[in-house]
Amino acid sequence: KTPGVSFIEAGWLEAVIPETKYDLITAYEVLEHVPLEEVPKWISKMEYYGKRILISVPDQDHKLNPQHQWTPSMETIAPLFQRKKNFQIDYCTYPLNKSIPNNWFIRYDTN
């Protein structure tokens, strides 16, 4: 336990307390499961409730994972986030474990 820090681990709708603004909203390995045309709606929901957003998406062709709706790439990610406040994107590789796809890590502020 960390004093002054509360963690909520739940599905998106179960975790949200109306009219609460959270310090941090994370979505790790989530957005690629949503059709690309619906991603802006989910981003808006996260921004409504969070002061800072952290997102990771795999650098993996959606054809290799039938659960994925789209393929994250710089071309698909940048238009969604590049105008966000303090936007940063990092690319992480896992050279010691080739079974883990490389990841894009996106972070920005909402206020």
C-alpha cells in the first residue's frame, strides 16, 4: 500500500465514479480491441475522467491476433494524439523475449 494512493482495477465502466476526476487513467493493451473509428470516443471518455493518460498498444499486425480490430502504427496513432498537451510517445522492444510484441507507449495531460 502507498499512503494517499488508491488503485482501482476493474472494467472501464465499473471503475468510474461519476463526477470524479482521477489523477491517472491507464489503458494497457485495450484500444486495439476497439474498432479504430470508435477509438476517439474512448479517448474522450478517458480524458473526461483523467488528468493524465497512459496508453500502450502493441506493434502487431491485427491479422496475427483475431481479437485486435486494427494495427497500431505511428500512422494510426499520431493523428489520434499528436495535438494533446505534453504528448509523448515511446517505443519499447523486448529483445530477451521475442514472444512479446513491441509496444507503443503514449502519455499526455488533459488539462
